[in-house]
Amino acid sequence: MSPDVFSITKLLSDQSRMHILDILMDGAAHTVNEIASYTNLKQHTVSYHLKLMKEANLLNVQAYGKFRYYSIKDTPTIKIFEVLSNYSPERPVKSFNQHFRKKELKKARTCYDHIAGELGVAIANSFITLGFIEEEGNNFQLTSKGQDYFCKKLDFNIELLRNKKRKFCIKCLDWSERKNHLAGSLAKEILDFLIKNKIIERMEQSRALKITDTGVNFLKNEWDISIE
């Protein structure tokens, strides 16, 4: 018999569950209380939706003391969300806060564990121009110049990143820019590096990323990137 695809599409047809997935697309693990605080949902409602998504094998849950932390289980779930985002119409903006949030997300945001938005696309384009990566079909390919740069300048362990149980350096279509940004273990390492060195910061209750004053200088001087 063929797989019961309808069960998944039915699960994802609920707006509240898609909102919860959107929150979890920041790549972090969240408690029920945290998710409830980011939405207008009651805690018991959030728990109900999380239970359904966990049973559908979309989420991981880890218990620490009296708290349970929920996170997206694997990359196929992320791809489903991003593909749907690429084909979905934009929601109408009804307030200044929504307009500001939309602008922040468009500028720079997390796409699970890597950078998306204008900044993500700009980084990919910059790396191509600098000769760090090159396009190869549906993937990016790290060049010898890029490997030398990331190893010696940023102290990345490229061999370790290549050997992880996931793609290393691939394209990910950006739903707001309609262009490719960089995904995979290399892209995660770049996000971690930029956060660790306070070049970008995570924004509270959002997938949006803020470019710091230090970051403005680093991006311009190091990768010739200027984001207004």
C-alpha cells in the first residue's frame, strides 16, 4: 500500500501547528511555556499540538527535570516547511509591529540551523565571488581556496564537518528572496561562528537575526557585504 500522505497534510493544515513549526525553525529546543508565550495559544492547546506532531515523527522531545524541550526532528521536516513557504502567499500586514517583524525576517533570519533572508543570500553570493564556493547542480562545492580560508582564518574543522551525518554544502531556496542561500553542516558552522563572535544576535521570540555594529564592519571588510 502507498504511504498515508493525507495524514501529514491534514496535520500541517492547522494554522496553530504551522505557527509552532515556524517557532521551532529557529533551530532551538523550546518548552511548552515558551511556545505558548510566543503565541496566543493556551499551554494545554500547545501541548495537544506538540503531542500530535511528536506522534507523526516530526519532533524530538527531551526531558530535563520537570521540563520537556521540543525541537524539529530532522531535515525532511525543515524542507517541507521551506518548500511550503516558497509556494505560499504572503500574509497581509495589519499592524506596524507585523510590518516591522516582516522586515526583520526578510533582512536576516534562521532557517533552522543556518542563515536565510537577504543576509543568507548575500553570504552565498559573496562566497561565490570570493571563490570560496562554486555552484554544482543542486549543491554548492567548497573550493580549495574556500577550504583554506575557513580552516586557517576561521579555524573550522572542515574534515569533521564533511563527515557529519548530513549534507555538507548545499543550496536552499530562500522563500523571501527566491534565491539560494547556503545550507548544510558548513552553513551551521558559519551561523555558530557569527553568533559566538557577536557579529549577529538572535532576536527574542523570533527567527530574526540582528546584525551588530561589530557585524556591520566584519561583513563589509571580510566578505564585502552591506545590508541596509
